[in-house]
Amino acid sequence: MNTTCPYNSKQRSGALHLTQKVDYGIILLTALARPRSGAQVKNQLSIKKIAEENNVSFLFLQKIAGLLQKAGIIKAERGKFGGYKLMKELKDLNLGQIIETLEGPIAIVPCLNPRCKPACKRIGHCTVRPSMSKINNEIQNVITGKTLDYFIRST
């Protein structure tokens, strides 16, 4: 039985997984957060450079940067020495914020997503929803406890 999941595959890694958008968002943010030397001492980088260094899609990374900029997490500066820079401290930006910025609320089942109308006919008398809600809260607590600093220190 083949248990590997090719990275570029359309297959998901499992029922609970981070999307490629979140994965690339973390790549972008950690690239901006890492200390640089020389001309990049201000930690401003172009999306093109980050995409090339990490072998990811430039266009997709550009869209992700737009979402992160709209949320005030990063800022673009124009000019010869321009690029993107991180606007938050590493310790003040957690994985939950990144996920919610790029994908929306964290919800392990649709009925826990505050943006969705509950489509389930059993919502008023569901026996598993309270337990699912507790699990969802536990997952959120773990995810919000992992700051961008965690990703920098772990590499």
C-alpha cells in the first residue's frame, strides 16, 4: 500500500490539513522575518525573489501577499530598494491569524463556521456538535499558541 502523498498532488494530506495558500503564506512571512544582511538589511524582499528562493508560484504568492497586506500583516514599499516587509512582531502574529486571513475561520465541521449558515437539518438536536465544538476550540488554542517566531526557531 502506497502511503506517500506527493507534494504537488491534487490529493489532500488528510481530513485536517493546512491549504497550500496557508503553507505559502507561512513561507512568505518567514522569508520576510528572517534576518538579512547587505542590501536586504531592512528585511524588504520582492515576491519574485521569495518565489524563486522557495520554488513556489510567483502569481499565487503575489495573491497571498495582497491578502496579507490588506490585513495589515505586511506592507509593500515601492522604489529601487522596495519590496515587502513584515508589519507585526514575530511574537504578535500567530498561525490562527494567518489561517483566518487567508482561508477564513477555523472550523472542523461546517456548522461551526460563523460565516456559514448551518445547512444541517439536525443542528437543533445534534448529539456530536457540542463535542466537535470543544475539539474545534482545542485546535484553535493550539494554533493560536504557535507564533511566527515558532516557525523561525524551528528551522
